[in-house]
Amino acid sequence: MIKSCNQFSNSSNTAEIVENESRGSLTPLQWNKANQMNKINLLSKFKRFNDTWSPKVIAEMNEYQFKLAKIENEFIWHTHEETDEVFIVLEGKMGIEFEDKTVELEAGEMIVVPKGKRHKPFAEKEAKIMLVEPRGVVNTGDVKNELTAENDQWI
Ligand code: NI
């Protein structure tokens, strides 16, 4: 389990080599599918993007996707009527406001947000998180606004 930023940052050279290989003309999805049997290094993946609140897909398991996101400041109140949503904090701290309470999470902690439960994630400073949810889930749930991210953004 991830206990500290240092431990998380301790990426192996092998993973860096795989991730830094030229992708040629392959799309990110094609590249990831072609490398399905190779290990995935989370830190290497985080180096591939800087935008916040815009989850990037790094793997799929059956119909579920594993997504990485950098988050900072407040997101918006929203609900996913059709699915639960998993947040795993890898680096930094985040919180999730619910209508009846606020849950604060730090690196090495996770939460399952039940479907239909209104929530608003936030992070005072940039945090790195992983989301696990079915393919096709929209980050802003029932709300569409400028924070609504494109889906299936493989990196
Ligand atoms: Ni959500």
C-alpha cells in the first residue's frame, strides 16, 4: 500500500523505459492495448498530463476503467444515478462533501461513493488520485458544464 509520496515516486527504471518507448503512429488506446501484458507505472502515467479534474484512462478490467486524475480546488456537486464511484488517493489529500457529512482522505485511503449519492470532491492543494468506475461514466454525472471532461481519454 502507498504510505508516502516517496514510496509512490519510487518508480522502477523498467517501467520508465516501457512508458517512454516511442508510440509511433499508435493512438494512446492502441498503444495501451498493445502493452496490456506489461506493468503500468502510475508515476510515469501522471507525467503524461497536467490538466486537473480531467480523468485519464490507464487500464480496463472487463467493463471497468482505471483512471488517474490530478485535482485541485473545488469540483461541483453532482450525482451518478447509475453507478458507484471509487476514489483512491495516491498522493496528497482530498475531501468529498456529501449532503450530511464531509470525508477527508489522504494518500493510501479510498472511498466508494454509492450510486445516487450527491457529492462534491475538493482538494486544497493538488492531489493525485485514481478512479475506478464503469466505462462511459461522466465525471460531472448529471450536470453538464465547463468541468465536464471528455470520456475515454487514454494516456
Ligand atoms: Ni462523481
